[in-house]
Amino acid sequence: MITTDYVRMMAAYNSEMNRRVYGAAASLTDTERRADRGAFWKSIHGTLAHILWGDSAWMSRFDGWPRPPIPIDQSGRLVENFEELRSLREKADAEIEAWAERLDPAWLQADLTWFSQSTRHESRRNRGQLVVHFFNHQTHHRGQAHAMLTALGQDPGDTDLPIVIPWNGSP
């Protein structure tokens, strides 16, 4: 079972890893960030924009955020300006951490029903499992951005959870 401690730990991890990845990406030129590097969302910028899009989509279901204004197939172009994207990322991370602090264990145990624009049908799943997917989605695509940055000689740092977020005996 997913706990509120797990969600808080993952929200903190997400924020720190985004700071590291965006910090490394900021040292590149806009042309380097936007170059097609063969990733699913093509570029570093496109990948980072897609992560924010995905976070916004899930948080619209979890916490009443506005839904992304564009469909998933355009998510790599959610925000064109890197500094604006970075600012929105920082704001989203702070809001995700605040949401995690407010979470009630009962909320995680209940189901969520939503209509998915991507699959074009209604879905129903356990919220705890969806929260795991939410964080896994971030980690998956951020790993792609990390690999692209590393290939360009940038070092976003270690990604191992126990190193990034010290546990001190409990999550």
C-alpha cells in the first residue's frame, strides 16, 4: 500500500531532481536544448515540457489544477520559452509538495474515475496506484532528459533516491 510518507518523499525527490536537471539544461543554448536527440519527445526541452504537461494532467485529477490547454501529442510544445518553463516547473513542484503534505491516507485508498483524452474512454483505478504512476512517469522521462544532458557533457548529478533524499531511518 502507498502511504502519505511515500508520496511526500517522492514529491521532495521530484523537486530536487527537477532542480538538478533544469540547472544542467540552463547551461546549454536554446538550440542545444531544442535539438532532436532521438528521444520520444525529441529534445531536452520537449521532454521537460512533456513532464510538466503530464504533471498538470494528473494534478488536475488529483488536486483540481487546470487541465493542460493542449493535447498530449503537442505536450512537447507546452511552453516554448525555457525560463518560463523552468519557472512553471518550480511552481508546480512547490504545489505538488504542498499537496503531498495535505494528503489523507484514505484518499490514497479510494478509486479515481476520469475520462482520458489519450485513450478516449473512462478509466477507474486506485488513487495510490495512480500516484505511483504519476511519479514513475516523471522519473522515466526525466531519466531521458538526464541521458541527453549527460551525452552533452552536463552533469545533473546522482539520481539514486537514497542519495538524493536521505531517509534517516524512515521515508
